[in-house]
Amino acid sequence: MKHDRERRLAGFVALAVLLFLFAGPNALMAQTTQQADEEVETEEEQADTGDDKPSFELYGHVLTDVGYSSNQIDPDWFDVNRPTKLAAFEGEFGEGGFSYFSVRQTRFGFKSWVPTKLGEMYTIFEFELFGVGDDAGQTTFRLRHAYGEIGHFGAGQTWSPFMDIDVFPNSLEYWGPNGMVFFRNIQVRWMPIKGDTRLTVALEKPGASGDQGRFEDLVALEGIRGNFPLPDLSAEYRHGADWGYIEVAGMLRYIEWDDTNDDEFDLSGDAVGWGINLSSNLKLGAANTLRLQVVFGEGVENYMNDSSVDIVVERNPGNPRAPVKGVPLPVLGVVAFLDHSWGNGLSTAVGYSLVDIDNANEQSPDAFSKGEYALVNLLHSPVPSMMYGAELQYGRRENFADGWSTDNFKI
């Protein structure tokens, strides 16, 4: 496994070198996370050149992240500020602060525009080096976008319509505001209205996570298996104007689990997850953009940027056949950031975000309950293809019922 990962990484490093040789220095630009994300433009955002020939673009950036963390965090997430990954109890990850160096935010991508009889076909393939899942903590290949659209239809992996990437601040921190809806998912989407004002409806790949809490040692739960017979349904409507935009998005999902044990219990069940996300960008003069988002729902935690599980186990009194049941967790997410341009290539982002979980009674006392996130920075772009800066970040974790909380400052 380790050697396979190393060979895979070596292959993508070689590909990156080839891209650099063919694309030239302008294809590898050091830029902010938000600037890079804005490269993921849709078909209608590409400038109309009047040329009916296919076009192709290589782009990306090399980003080096050097910092100091005042408190320990899960080692797999050493270079990001995720409150859920802070210690759930004293000494879980050791004591004291640490310094870190990372290039995992480095990113490359390909985009194409091809004229067809049905209109222009737009495609994007983009990857980075930030390992997650089984590769968490590693500098390795990670797919970001593999998506195409033509006319009013699109398919592939890209931003969920339930999220709004434009509320992401102009920051150095990779993971971003914890209270933000943030999920790239495989989907099929319909876009009857496109442009500054837009309407999108999508069917997305389903999935969910669970927490057995105080019942984690219950043998009867060992045979519970998730089942997702229906895709997640998401939609967004954005009204654009000279002053910015306002957007409302929704999510509806069906989560099912089957009891595969051959015993006296039947713990199969289901739940409906739902969420409403309101977001906006407000232009406060030429130098300021206010980025806002409020989301609330139940069983939509895996669409959040940094949250807990979707389903938890509770007692089900009076039912000896099913003494426990699964229920979706309510979640509230808030984002409020201001991006300010000082002129001469200088800019600042400042703001706050939170995730607040309405925990179930039978969750473990050390279960994640509330996370807070804040930052302020000063960035400088001496030339369009280069950026550097300094940033102060704050993260806080609060547990459900044991009184534990912990703070972390990062520079």
C-alpha cells in the first residue's frame, strides 16, 4: 500500500513537471484559495471571443504553507484549522505547540471549451496534493473536479448546488470557515437559468455517517449497514445585481440503514435529512466585499466543511424489538467575513464562523458539540502571478456534556 502510494505520487509529480515545461510559468501561479476556486468557472463565465475553435487551458499554483500552531491537533490535519480535529480530551494528541511546513495546497487543472451543434461544451479536470480519507495527512493526489456541461445540463464531480463557494474568504488557510457548506460531489444537474442570476437543480451521490454514542459496545449494532436507495436532491437560486447577490439553496435526502444480524432485534430504520442555506455577497463600495451565510438543517452534516456525523443512536423506549433507533442531528452553520482591498496589491480578510450541533442525549459526553473559527490576515500581490502574506487563525472546540473545551491559535 505504501509503495503504491509512493509510485502514484511520483507519477503525478512527473505529470506536474511536464505541465510546467509545456505551460510555462503563467500556468503555475501562487494565489489565494478563493482566487483558485474562482477559476472553476462555468460555461457562461468564459469570455466570448467570437472564435468558434476549441480552446484549452492549463492552470494552477504552487503554494508553500509555513506556520506555528499553539496547541496540538490530529496529526493527519496538522496544516489546517479544523475545530473537530482538536483534542477531545486532555493530552489526546500530546502537549504544547508545533511548527509545520506543507505544500499540500499545490494545485493543477485543465479546462476546455469545444463548440458543438448543441452549444459550447465545457469541461474541467482539477487535482491537488491534499490527502484525505485513507490518505489523510499525506501529500498525494486528490481529485477536485471532473465535470462537464453542455447547454443546460452538466454531470461529474464539482461543487454541490447546496453550497456557495463565493462565501469563502480571501485567506491563506486551506480548509476554510467551519460553518460553511462545502462539498464537491458527483452529480447530474439541470441549469434552466444561467448567468449572474441562476437556477440549478441536481441529483447527487448520497452518503452519510453515524455515531453509536453510548451504545458503541452494543453487539446488536455491529451488523447495521447503511443503504442509500435514492440520490440526494439539491437546488439553488441566485439573484445577481450590481450590489452583489443573494442566494437560497436547499437539500433533501433519504438515509436508510439495514440490520443484517440474525437475532431477536430489528434495528433497521430510515431518516430524512434536509437543509436550507442562505448566502450573499454584498459589495460595500469598490474596496469591500461582505461574505455571509447561514445554514440550518438535520442530517446534512457531511455537506458541512467541518462538522460531526449525520445520524446518532437514541433509546426507543417501549419497543423491545427495536430498543434503540437512529435520528438525524440538527446543525446550524454561520459564516461572516469581510474582504478589504487596501490598494497597491494589499488586501485583508477578517471574519468569524461557527458550527453548533444539537446533540442527542445518548451521545458520548466527549462528542463534538460546537466549533468556532476566526482569522485576520494581510496579503500582498506584488505581481498578478504571485502572492504572500501572514495570517492569524483561531479555532475552538466544545464537547457535548463533559465540560471540555480547547482553543488553538495558528500563525
